[in-house]
Amino acid sequence: MTTATATAEPTRARAVLSNEDFKLLQEACLFYLKAHEDDPISSKYSALYHRLGSAIRR
């Protein structure tokens, strides 16, 4: 006796963040960068700021 197993297709992934969320996060990064220009971690925030900008344009 063979048993057929039905394979359900995975549901489509939904976006977690909207374009407006990306813009808000980018503004928050910019605010941080202006307030903490001399902080060593600011380079990471700068990179995040630019990545968020490229995500908005997609």
C-alpha cells in the first residue's frame, strides 16, 4: 500500500517593512549621524543610511 503525500506550496513571503518605514529609518540614521559625527560606530550608521536609500529606490 502506497501513501501519497501532498506537498503544499510555501506561502509567498510578505514584506515586513514598507517603503515609508525605510524612509523613517533612513531619517533616524541621518539624525544619529549628525548628532554623533565623531563616534567610531557612525561609519556603520552611514553604511546603513545608504543601504536604506537603495532599498527605497527598488
